[in-house]
Amino acid sequence: MKKTAWKRAGKSLILKLTMKDFPAALAFIRAVAKLAEAEDHHPDIHLTRYRNLRLELTTHDAGALTERDYRLAAKIDKLPRRLKRV
């Protein structure tokens, strides 16, 4: 199994990334948005200090983590590395 940077925090999965720059952060957000739309499951996305991203997955209507959260997290993990890290 591939190691992931997602951390469980209560009823959410959290991913924190530092991007190379602002355009890289926006490219990653667009890629996540495309996956989220295809899954009809949308994370909370926070961008701070122009390149620090925090994604939070939870299934709001279930009030808990579900298979949908883990499935989307796995798909986000498969995004090209050039989009993810400095």
C-alpha cells in the first residue's frame, strides 16, 4: 500500500501540502476540483500564504468519514507529483 500524507482528525481526513509557488497551488486545486466533480464529492480547500494548501475530506450528510472520502483521497494521491510538492 502506498504511504499517504493524509491524517485522520476526528471525522475528517486532512492533507497539508506546500506547493512550489502560487501557479502550482492553483494547478493542484484545479486538478482536485476536476476529480471532486467527477466523484460528486467536494473537499474543503484552503490556500494560505500563496502556496500552502490544506484539504479536508468528510462526508457531511453522514456526519463521518465514509468510503467516498477514502476513494477521493486515493485519487488525489495519484495526481502527478509535479503538481504536489516543492
